[in-house]
Amino acid sequence: MKLGLGSYAYRWSIGINDQFPTKPLDAFDLLDRAEALGLEVVQYADNMPLDRYSEADHHRLYEVAQVKGLTLELGTQCFDAEEVDRYLKIGQRLHSKIMRVALDEADGHISVSELAELLRPRIDKARAAGMKIAIENHFNYPSARMIELLDKVNDDHLGVCLDVANSICANEWPEETIAMLAPYTINLHLKDYEITPDKNGVGFRIHGVLLGQGRAPIDWTLDMLKHCPADMSVILEHWLMIDDEGLDVAVAKEQPWIEQTVLAAKDYVKGR
């Protein structure tokens, strides 16, 4: 398995919504970070939208990545046919093998048959470019519906970007999600989480922790993916939450978090 850096590992250092640091990281900075961490892949997600970069920038990203020994992947949020087409072109410039598309609540209002028909010509384009489309199980798109879509399309260039924790929001326990989606998985998002009771006894919260220090069934997940290609990318993320201390503190915490996550991940995938 090839360990990679997901752009959401630097959520706060890049900036998101109304939270932006004084000097946000850019797409080229992520290449430097991944190289320093000893990783092999960088996956740009929707928090680092590559369609805001020029065609020349795309070619330069690939050239810099080549020098650093990095493979590039990219992705979008929610299914939009025009955006997927744009990103397939960008993926060709980056020589990407994986384009991740996260389906969410809005996509759930599109029928499986309609979504399958929208996907088919994009999969053909991906195949021609030597790329596969990996649908991520996101917060509000049920895994059973994803399987229905995958079976409907029935194409070996469409698979799952499996996130080990996202589908808790879709009322699925991770072991349930992983067991359902493992046979379709071509890309993995790895993170860890904990469930902490409220101090006043009013429910609980799910929050991120360092890899290996929470409830994510990591070894079991990797065992469930033994059938996947040996060079499948395992993209590292985390759910470091911003708290009352503010953005600057969250930014300062991100680098130590990802460094410790990488160390743990290298132990988990050793020999796999």
C-alpha cells in the first residue's frame, strides 16, 4: 500500500469556510510537506480546488511531483457533470490514476439510474485517460445506495474511495460500512476518532484523535482490503477540530498531528 497525504490533513493551514490563516498553504506547499513526511502520494480534495489553478500550474505540479517521487490524485465534492469533466482534464495533466468524487445528501436526490447514466460517459473518459473514478462514502449518502449505483454501472473503472469514519453520519457503524464497501474499494481514506460523553451527561460527541488512539478498526479494515492491488493509495486525513483557542492554535497543531499520524500509519501498513 502506498501512503499518501490528503489535502484535508491541512484543513486549517489551507483554510476553509470563514477560517483562513494569514499565509494559507497552496498546492505546491503540499508537495513539500508530503516529501518531508516520506509519503508517496498527494490527493487534492475539494478544499484545494485545482480548477482555480492554470493549465500551466497543473503541468508544473506534475513536474515537481515527479522530481519528488510523488504520485498525484484529485477530487471533487458532490456530483456535478461539468465539474467532473473539468477535473478529468486536470487529472490527465497530473497523470492521475484516481479521481475521487464525494457523494452527499444532494446527490441522494438524484435517482440511481439517472446518476448511473451521468457517470457512464465520464467513466469512459477516465478509462481513456488511464484513470479510475472513486466514489467516496460521505456524510449523508448511504452505503447501500452506493452499492446499488456501483452495481448499476458495473464498470471496473468505477469503485469506492472508502472512508473509515464518514458514514457514522449516515447512521452506519464503521464495521458495517467497511464490510459493505470493501469489495468495491480502490482508494482508502484513513483517520481515527473517539466518542466522548458530554461532561454534563447530555449525549456525546464524535471527534478526531491521532491515528491508532481511537475507535477506528484500522488493522481489521486493512485485513478487509487484502484483495486490493498492492499499490493502492492510503490517504491520510484527520478530524482535528478547531476549539475555543482559535485558528492559530489549530494550525499549529496540524503539523504534529500529521507527523504522528504518518508514523502510526507506516506501522499499520508495514508488510501489507
